[in-house]
Amino acid sequence: MTHLECSLCSRTFEAGRVWNLCECGGPLLVRYDLSRLKKEWPRESLTSAVNSMWRYAPALPVGQQNSIISLGEGMTPLLPAKRTGARIGASDLLIKDEGLNPTGSFKARGLSCAVSMCVELGVKVVAIPSAGNAASALSAYAAAAGLEAHIFMPNDVPQANFIECKAYGAHVTLVDGLISDCGRMVGERCKATAGTPGAWFDISTLKEPYRIEGKKTMGYELAEQLNWTLPDAILYPAGGGVGMIGMWKAFGEMEALGWIGSKRPKMIAVQAAGCQPIVRAFEEGAEASRFWDGASTVAAGLRVPKPLGDRLTLQAVRESAGCAIAVSDRDLMEAGVQLASEEGIFAAPEGASCVAAAEQLIRQAFLKSTDKIVLYNTGSGLKYLEAYSVRFPRVAAGEADKLCGLITPR
């Protein structure tokens, strides 16, 4: 790491210090001496690297080995989805299953890196607004690091996330509102404690520079798993959009390292019909999104009415000749059930949205049936049992016996 750079005004910031946003409001991005890395870090060295996302440590910001807080995140499987592909008309469909990460989602990557940097920089108290999975991940990594964690989540957050955070020892505040309301409250508390021994550090999405670095390892992994040739298209559920932003950053870094060529996949941002600020901005040709009023979707991670990284997400979509698409809750939930029964992959509703979106885009001929298509399932369906229970209501014991044919109804 050489320095940090504002993604909006390009102002530079010194490495090795605690930073949040630039004064202009832009998220900060970590920059590296890639010409030096190209000489010192050949991709062949990965054959003996640790089997986690920290195999890419030379391109991550943590400087001291003993600062790394890891629970084994990363190196998730890239699985062929032949039955689902045949059904939707895709002959080469793959699922990158992030639900197998610690705490059951891709959020583990970002929080492993960010908490490790907190340890390295001496941060003791962290706070986050979350729709669920980021809260679980921060709580786990904060516990592993011995940090104090404060979690602000909407009241209707999945029960699994609430219980996880409490079990990890985090301080949890449930908020009657959206993630944007939680973010406002975190900001207020961080400001109120600034300069005190127990100052809170805001570890919100893109309000610090290091979560994106952990998430970019999804791009490094994908390239490595595909023998350094990127697919034709990547579909990613974009709530905050940081996973897509991180992968786009990773592709640029890998090209500079000489690990891949200039070919890029179409980056496709998938949102829910009930909360689609990125889709609207894409269709309007806007550089940034507008707040989505009345945000509502069963996919909690997609219920982000105004993502801070909207400009960077839209930039990746447009530079790659990709698109942004919204799917209904009904379609994404049905896609989740079908994916589970066809492939044995129980996806979070967010990940399932990519299956529904791929089907639409193939039908519209935006994607060809012969394209190599990678869908990212960002979390485990086990974290969303309340959402899926609508599709599978429980029945009484007597009724179950009838359904199983064990007794004959009178």
C-alpha cells in the first residue's frame, strides 16, 4: 500500500492512518505499488499460498502478519449449474457460492480486512449500520479481535442475524426504519464520541477504505479458479454494490500485475423491484442514484435506498458494457427454490435474484446462451428462513401425516 485516493476528487491521503470519507464526501480507495508487486509477486507463488482470501495478502492493506484477523474466509467454490442453466437457456452457467464463508456471507471478506486494519491502526471500538449479514460478520471478527462492536439494524432484520450478533457479544440496537436510518444514527454516535478514549469508528460500507479490499478478493479468486481467463458476464446482487466495485478494482490490479489481459466481463448489477436506485440511475443515464422512497423487498441486503458507492457501481457497469436490472420478490424467491432443488445450492434471496435476472437477460438476448456466465450467491439461504417460510408454511403434525400418506383421512 502506498496511499489512499478519493474516488471523486482524486485527493491523496497518507497510508497508515485512520480515515473515513474524503472532505468532498467521496469514498477512499487503497492504492498499491503495482509495478513493484509485478516483480516480487508472481501468480505462480499462489500454488503454495494459504487457502483463504489472505493468499492475496501482498495486494491487501494489512502490513503486519500478526494484525490479520481471519476465520478462514474466502476460496469459496465455483460450481457448475447445469440443470439451472438448461432451464434458463445458459450452456455455461457457474455459481460462486459465498454462502460458505464464515457467518454465511461474502461480508466476512470485507470485515476480516477492515477489522484487521483496525487492529493494526489501534482502533478499539467499531460501529456499523447493517441490513443483517455485515452486522453478523463484524460481530464475529470484532469478537475474534477483542474489539467492542456496536450494531444498528432495522427492526425486521432476519432473526438469524440478530441472534448471531448477540451471541458474539456485540451491542445491538434495533431501529424502526431502514438501513439509511441506522447509518444516520451510527454517524451521530461516532461524532458524539470523537476525541474520547472510547471513540467509535464508523465501519459502514465505503465510509472506510478497507472493506472493499477484502471484497475485491472475489475477483482475484474468480480469475484464479478460471485459470486467469474472466467470464463473459458476472451477475451480482447490488445493494451497496461494494462487491462489484471491489471486483472491478481487482481486475484492473491483476492486469497491471500481468496476471490477466484486458478482457472484462459484462458487469450486471441486480436489484429488487421494490428498491432499485441503481437500475433507475442506469436507465436515466445518471452518474449517481437518487434516494428510493418506500424501499421494500424480502431480500434484506438489497434494501439500500441510496448506496454510497452508486457512482462506482454505475461506472463498472457502463465501462464493461453491462447493465442494471431489477427482479420482483416473487421471481427471486421462486428462483431460489428452483436453484436449491436443481443444484443443491440454498441461496440467499439476494443471490437468487441473479438467477431470475439471468433468465430475463437470456430471454431478451442481452446475454447469449453460449456465454460463460457467473452468478454470485452472496449468502446462505439458512440466514433467511423467515423469507422462505412464506413459500413453505409449516403444517401441524396430523396434517403432515396425511401429506406423507401415513394415515388415511376420514
